[in-house]
Amino acid sequence: MRGQDSERVRDIFDELPDDFVASIEDIRITNKFIDALKTASLVSDVEPLDADFVENLRHPVEEEVTITNPDHRLSLDIFLAITTAAEQTYNSVRAAILRRHPESEILT
């Protein structure tokens, strides 16, 4: 595993611009974020999650979902096709579809 970790770190450094300079504050913020991730929990007094939500995260539905509404299917198809694009891309596509088909129930 260590070999893979060091390879990932090298990849990250290779992607940085040549003139990149990290400040001490950048490193301090990064370390705080890493520490927060290490202690992250679904159960928290700081930002408590709804018990049903936590239960669903811990025990997700594993059955196949059937989507019968064609507008919902269209919404999902578009979303999955542009998952690496900005949210605005989906909103723009949605707006174009609604201009053509105002009765559509495409999801937001």
C-alpha cells in the first residue's frame, strides 16, 4: 500500500503548476482538514444527523430500482451523462428541455 500512496503523492505533485508555492497557512489548513477527517463520525453533537438518515447510510437499499416516470429517467440519464460537468450544465440542459416541453417534470 505504501508504494501506491507514494505514487499518488507524486501524481499530485506532478499536477501542480511549476510556480506553486505552499504557504505555512495552507499547510496548517490542510492539516486541520486531515485531522477533522480522521475524527469524522456520523454521530455528532456538533452537527447531528437525523437517525433515519444515518440508518439509511449504514444500511442502504440494495434492491434494483425501477424508474417508470420518463421525465425522471431523462433527468437521471442527463445527470449521469454530465457528472463531471458543473451543476450549471445540468440546469442549462434542464431549462432547454423545459422550453421545448414545458409540461415536463424533469427533476431539479
